[in-house]
Amino acid sequence: MPNNKDLALQNDETYKKWLTSLKQEFRQTQIQASIQVNQTLLQYYWQLGEQIVERQKNTEWGSGFLKRLSQDLMTEFPEIKGFSQRNLEVIRQWYLYWHEEAAIAQQLVAQLTSIPWGHNAQLISKCKSQQEAHYYVTQIISHGWSRSVLVHQIESGLYKREGGALTNFDATLPAIQSDLAQQTLKDPYIFDFLTLRNDYNERELEQGLIEHITQFLLELGSGFAYMGRQVAIQVGERDFYLDLLFYHTRLHCHVVIELKVVDFEPEHVGKLNFYIKAVDEQIRQEGDQPTIGILLCKSKDKTVVEYALSDVQKPLGVTEYQLTQSLPDNLKSSLPSIEEIERELEGEL
């Protein structure tokens, strides 16, 4: 049984705060220690890769060299999986992939050794060029992607999609804000986590995105904070509803997303421009940057979009989305009806 002093200490706020601080500091120490171990190991791998390449170039040890080296190292260090023949081959490939660029950009090796080995192995096996791989190195360092997130982003072609949306940001935002906003948008967005029937509508698309909000936020990219769907705004005597509303923590602005399951039409821009104006007037707070609009449509004609955006005063981007899965029409009955979705949006049971 705890005595009175134990109970008093257990409930003491000063002790609780100190204990919380100690736990956080230890976790941070663990993280730092793991990072240091990773960097030291990968620095060794880099030197090992360099030496393997050098030995293979200047000796006649034959094609069985790596197999023998693996056996000898694993005999001495049986608990180290990194000395398998397969991993030694990847270490060699990793060094060969980067060594010419590393000779020019000295900071490159420090960047490569700051991310996990599994990430490095995925980069050299999946990226089609050093430029693409270096782009993902920067993204990993900036956003702390896990290996599964990295693989997803590579396979979805993020390198080519990022910054590709058609926008009027150059004309409607300050230069620094414009550049960052442009890089925030993609074209197209890949919603491979959705399964919809072939003739889905906007409410079904919206419902699917919110039901998979984690995957949706991952596809949108770093910085997006979800604020709501069908957000009501009143203008004059009428009520209007924003499909999706976000706040971007790096751009420091609200982002209105309008969904269209049809091809782009010029009138779509006018409606979204109206919504952006309403958010600026009614929701935007002091210190917030101008609200940005994103129109997500099934497809677009580049010239038509450029004409439509040319005289718009609010910052707006137009981009496409792609689905990789669809349900056959005979499963339509298993999906909620439009009436059911509307009742749910209105809070009905």
C-alpha cells in the first residue's frame, strides 16, 4: 500500500511536470542516438562501397568476391544483417549511383547518411534519374517521410506532378508566396485510395476523400490542415457551401477546394473566385495571407484554363485528379444514395 508521502508525490503537479520533462528529454535522446548510429553506419557503408568498387577495379578476385566477403564478415559479425551478399551489392550500387555527384557536391554524402538505409535503397532502385532521387532526398529530410510514404510518393510520380498545376499565382500573389504556393499544388492528384462506381458524383467523391482523410492529406502534401466540408457562408440573403476548406500552415492562408467530376468549364472559375472572396471577407483573420482556391476537375484544356484565369483577381489554381479504381455498376446499390449523403451533411440520422 502506498503511504501518504507516495500519494502526495503522485499528485504533486511540480513532480508531474518534471517527470513529463524527463520522459520527453529521454525520448529526444533516443531519437538523437538513433540518428547518430544511422549516420555512422551509412558513413561506413559509403566507405565500404568505395573500397569494393576500388578492389573490383584493381584486382582479379573474380565474380565470387562479394559472396566470399559476405561470408567472412557475417562469420565475424553474425548479428549484422547488413553484411549479406545482397546488401553488399546494394552498397556498391549506392556508391556508384552517387559518387560522381558527391565529388562535386560535398554536402551530398551528409544528406544521404542522414536518412535511413532502407530509404536510400529505394531511391536508387526506383528513381529514374539522379535529379529525381535528389528531389526525394530533400523531401525526406524536410518532411520525415517513412519508407512506405516515400515508396508511395515515388510510385505516384510526385516528382513530375508537384508544381504542375495551372495557376494565376504570379499575377495575384507576392513573389515569395507565389513560388511556394505553386510548389504546393500538383497536377494531377492521384486518389488511388478511392473506389467509386463509374458514374460517381461530386458528393460521392467528397465523401470518399473525407472518409480517407489521412490518405487525402498525404496526397495534398505537407502543411494542409483540414477545417471542414460543406462549410456554410452567407452572402446577402443566400447561403453557400464550400466543398472543402483547409488551412495551410506554411502558406499561412485558407485554401478552398472545389470538386468537379466533369471536364473544366470557364464558369467554374467564377464560382470559386466568389468563394475565395467570401472566405477573405468572413473567415480570414489578421495575419493570414490571401485565401487560395484549388479547382479539382476530371480533365482540362490548358488553353481554356489559361484564358479563364487571365483576368481573375483572386489566387486560383486548376488541376486534375485521377482515380485508379472503380466499382462496377451492379454494386451501385451498396453505395449511399444522394439523399442519404445530403441527410448526413445536414446532421440527420
